[in-house]
Amino acid sequence: MPNDMQELIRQAAEMQAHLQRAQQELLSTTVEGSAGGGLVTVTMTGGAEITDLSIKPEAVDPEDVETLQDLILAAYRDAHTKAGRLAEDKIGPLANPGGAQQGPGEIPFGGLI
């Protein structure tokens, strides 16, 4: 096998190892999103798995459930955007060596890492 081909195979194996390490690091890192000045917080992994949801008692008004629903969605979206940025920082350069960019806050591989 020519040296160029061996070097290409070595580089591909090295890139795959870097990508696997970055994926593991991403899955073990958490981000937090919040809404309503911290009334609702969502914690998720860099792979977009929700690990915690916190709702402060003052956010709960039986007469206004819609506001609480909106706060939960806003906190989720905030956390999801942060997870997407984290994924782009950790995996983007490895997954897109040619420089193709994900959309802002978009998690590589559709969030399935």
C-alpha cells in the first residue's frame, strides 16, 4: 500500500478517535436553560437529554397555567440552544472538517449523538 494511502487511513482513524472522545465529553456535559428570571429551569446533556426540570412555587398559578407552559417551553428552548452550541463547539469541527456550518443552536446529527 502506498505511503499516502497509509497516511490517509491513519488520519481517518485518528479523526474517528477524536470524534468519539468529543461525543463522550458532550454526553457527560450539562447545560441549563431558564425562563421567567429563573422561575423555570431545564437542565440537559449536550446530547439534548433532559436531566432536570425545576419550577419555583411562585411560577405556579392555577388561574394561569398557560404562562407556566410558556415558561417551560422557553426554558427548554434556551437549554436546547445552549446544547446545540456546545455540540457545535465540541463536535462541529470534527464532524465537518470541510467547514460546513450547522445552523445556530442546531445539534449535529439531529440531536442523536
